[in-house]
Amino acid sequence: MKSTGPIYSTTYESEAFGPITLASDGRSLVGLWLKGQKYYAATVVDEMVPNDDVEPFAQVRSWLDRYFAGQRPDPAELPLAPLGSTFRQRVWDKLLAIPYGSTCTYGDIATTLAHEDGKERMSAQAVGGAVGHNPISIIIPCHRVVGSNGSLTGYAGGIDKKVRLLEHEGALRDDFFVPTKGTAL
């Protein structure tokens, strides 16, 4: 699913990550992308219209200021409207349920979704695809999802940024590692 109607953008300057693009449909946040992120603005059909004063940019700036200052702002404070399929929406809802300072695995999310659907199994790889296409990075915390073996794969913003976000939240464990090969680097 892609946006319909105008999408407005602004830039949030982060000391830790540089410029972060915010996107809104005028009511809700529909995107937050780090510079160079995979799938940057993939759900936006037309060119984004720069406008610093559109709702909810002031709320998101405040949220990010508090987050980067070490506070634990709640994503529920913000009007979030990520654009994606029903399956992706369900996965992103599971990401929002991962507590600050914690992690879970792609398999954990797949197991939860399968249980909810009355199925025996669900593909962790399908979950990984949805996690990787999360259009509202940081706030919808896809960085908190790791491989079942502790591998720090699959962050569209870059593995180095995933490591820094987990460190910032106190969730980086000694048994986590950055893989040296694979398709999800």
C-alpha cells in the first residue's frame, strides 16, 4: 500500500544519526527514515512536499528529543499511520509491543502471529521482510528484533545504527554479534 494525497516532509537533525526525514499526511506520521536507509520513502507515491509546520512534526520532534536524551517516550503518544499490507501492519504492531531495553527474535513474532491465526507455524523470513520494510524507524522499534542465534541482521538503516540504538536503550547483550556474511546485512 502506498500513500494517496500529498505527503509533507521535514528534517529532524540528530547528533547521533544526522538528518532524519519525517513524513506526514497532515494528520499522522507516515514515515521516519534515516539517511541512506533501504526502502527510503518506499510507501510515498509522489514527491514529498517540504513543510516544517505540518502536524504532527512538533510532537515527533519532541518525542525524538526525549528519546535521544535517554528518556523512554511512549510511541502511543504519537499519531502513527505506517502504510503497508495487513500482514505488515500486524508485524509493526508486534514491534510496538517490544519493551524499551528488550529484544525479541523474528521467530518469536512469527510464533505469536501463527498462534493468533490458529496456525502451527509462520515464516520468520516473512516477518523479517515486514520488519525490514518498517516505514517509521526508531519509533516503531524494528531495531529491537534480532536473529534467533543473536545475529544483528536486517536493519534497513544499517547494522551500525542498529547496534547504536540497542546500546542507547541498554539492550545490547554480549552474545549479540554482527554477521560477516549473509543476505540480511
